[in-house]
Amino acid sequence: MKVTVLVGSQWGDEGKGKIVDLLSEKYDIVTRYQGGANAGHTVVIADRQYILHLIPSGILRENVICVIGNGVVIDPTALLEEITLLEKNNIKVDGRLFISQNAHLIMPYHKLLDTISESGENKIGTTGRGIGPCYIDKYARKGIKIVDLLNRKSLEEKIRKNLEEKNNLLKKVYEHEELDVEEIIKQYLEFDKTIDKYIKDVPSFLNQSISEGKSILLEGAQGALLDVDFGTYPFVTSSSPTSGGACTGTGIPPNKITDVIGIVKAYTTRVGNGPFPSELLDEDGNKLRETGAEYGATTGRPRRCGWFDAFLVRYSVMINGINSVAITKLDVLSKMDKIKVCTGYSINGKTLKTFPTDVDRLSNVKPIYKTLQGWKVDISNCGNFSELPEKTKEYLNFISDSAGIKIDIVSVGPKRNQTFFVN
Ligand code: GDP
Ligand code: IMO
Ligand code: MG
């Protein structure tokens, strides 16, 4: 019986979707615990590509039950679009998807306020999905939850009350036209008809499942360095992607978690703004972007690319309690003549002992690099560790030692079968 948390160890897009899909064969339940439709988790099965934003990536395995926990913020429009798309592809959702009654709803004003705040200076480079404004309302105790969809009268009252405040803000502060209250009420009253059947008391369901010996995979979105507490604040998302978020975002207590798997890209990428010490702004960066198809699964934005940062991953291992790692996109490095690994940072000639999340310091660090020889051979068909070229093995051993990680899974392509277990 396993209750495994799977986390992104860098700045998101590490290949979580692919690894969740792979591992979910061995789990009964897959649960998302934070974030929302800002996530884009890609799963490739045969020649078909699915990009999941809200529904756990386990949905593509027919025996798996999928759960959306209370920590997730749900845009009903995005959710229904995703359900429709899956069903069109003959993937059954009804009876396999459950949503926590305590998850908060993304409202049209959240998306609008996200866009407005990104149109000024000091842009974070958000996905524009309304994530930050929705979590603001949650913590300001003004949010509207999934359970509110079940009480039409109170839903209408809550929307009216919120709209009064938001329209004031839109008009007086942002000089933006007001939103149509009646239209939003009509739209959200409709959602109960379709979402009702998915609503569940998720903490009871998950804890009961654990006591029956079922195994659960908790699918994190984003990555540790985008965590609102442990990431590169303010260039972060508004939730807790780190492993602690898996408890608060589902109702599974910490003593029921059995292990933490970190998904680690063989190099580093980041979308949006914020410091990125090992970023490559040269031809090598472009090469990684083009070879790795590093364009956002949600927004299509080009991802910033850089060398593997072992110092950053070491920090991620510490705050997440990662005890096992899946290395992804190793094949993407195959074209590089030389490959660098950032092993630490210095400021004014002084080597740092701990990772600085303070953005002012992080923007001023100088990465310390070790240069390794590239292997220059296609590895995308390698089916086990021994088939890898010697130089690839050296690279894996080096990042394993310098980041303090135990590599159990290696991914050499986007497909399910382009993966192998080490040992
Ligand atoms: P996630 O958000 O962590 O699930 O990652 P994304 O889906 O946003 O981005 C990962 C991208 O890399 C997707 O397009 C995957 O299909 C692709 N991918 C995953 N693993 C590998 C791999 O080992 N090699 C290559 N070349 N692509 C991969
Ligand atoms: P997955 O789950 C990569 C980034 C945005 C921005 C910051 C805040 O696919 O790995 P937000 O819309 O959350 O308020 O944006 O976080 N971001 C991601 N970057 N992968 C993601 O998700 C991301 N979700 C948000 O680009 O910098
Ligand atoms: Mg992604």
C-alpha cells in the first residue's frame, strides 16, 4: 500500500504528466492537490497527445479513480471542456472522477483581475487563468466553493456580494467596465447540473480508501521553485506545489504519506519572469528549446532554457523530502557537444552554502559550473541503463551525486515506452 506524492522539482513542466501516467498503472487512485488550469500535463499514448489541465493524468488508465482535492482551484468552464474532450476520445469520466466539495471556484472576475494585474508593470508572467485572484479570495474568506453550487439561493447571494465588490474595484481602481452580474449568476447556476454528480467528501473517501489498502498517487502541479512559500517569491504561483501541499490539499494526514517522487528534467526550464541563474541566452538555449519542444502546454509561450542546476535540485530535495527521482528529457541533451551542470552559486567571490530564494540575491549569484562531454548519440530507444552510452551514464552519476538524488526512473522520450526503471 503506497501513498506517494509526485512533485515537480524545478520550475514546472518537468514531465509530471508523463510519469504520472506511467506510474498510475500501479495505483488505484490519482489525486491533484493544488493549482488549477495553469497546469498543462502532457501524456502521449501511441501517437495521441493529451494535455490535462485540471483532471489528474491517471484518467487515461481505465481502472484508475481520479480525484480533485480541496487545494485545487477549479474553473468550471475549463473542467467541462476537459471532460467533453476526454469523452470524445472514448475516455470514461463519469464514475471515475470525484471533486472535493471544498475546492474553490475560479470566477470570471478572477481571470479578468489576473489579466489586468499583468497588464501593468512588475509582471509575474502568469498563465492568466485567474489562479492568484482566486486564492486571494480563498484566504480572504470570500471565495465560492464547489459545495456552493448545490445551494442555488446561497450561490446567487454569494455571487451578488462578490460582484458588488469586484465591480467597484473594476470601475473605480482599474477604470474597467463592470461585469454583468445576472449573466454570471445564470452561467454558474447551470454548472450544478453537470458538476453535481462528481462532488464528494474527498478526505473521507481518501482516508477510507487508505484503510482498505488502496494505493494513492498525489499529482503535484507546477514545481517546488514556484511554491508560494519556498519558491522564488514573488515570481511564483499562489499555491503549495511542494509535498506538504499534498496533505493540506486533500485531507490525507502526513503520517499516511509513504514516499515522495521528484520529477527532475535533465536540464532546467522556466516560463514567466523571475531569476534563473543557469539560464542560457545563447545558441545552446535555443537548441534545448527546439530539441525539447519547450513551448508551454497551457499558453504556448516559449520556455526559458538553461543547464541542469544541481544546487537548486538539492534545495528542492530538502524541502520536499524527495526519496526517489525520475529524470526526464535526457534524450534532449543528445545533440550537445558539451554539457554544463551548475553545482553551486557564488556572490562576490563567496560560495553560498544554502539556496537563496530571495530574488534580489538570486538575481546576483554567479553559477559555478562543471563541464562534461556530451554523448552525441540518439538515446531515445534505450530500454535500460546498461544500453546508455558511457558518457550518458557519467552525466547521470554526476547529477545524482551533485544534487543528492537517487535516480529510479529515466525518461528518454515523450512516449510511455520511452522510459525505464534503474535497477
Ligand atoms: P508537466 O507539466 O510536468 O506535466 O510537463 P509538460 O507536459 O508541460 O512538459 C513536458 C513536455 O515534455 C511534454 O511535451 C512531454 O510530452 C515531453 N516529454 C516528457 N518526457 C519526455 C522525455 O523524456 N523526452 C522528451 N523528448 N520529451 C518528453
Ligand atoms: P505545470 O503543472 C510551468 C508559472 C507561470 C508564472 C507563475 C505564476 O504544467 O508544471 P500563475 O498562472 O500560476 O499565477 O503563474 O507560475 N506557472 C507554471 N510554469 N508549469 C506550470 O504548471 C505552471 N503553472 C504556473 O508561468 O511564471
Ligand atoms: Mg506543464
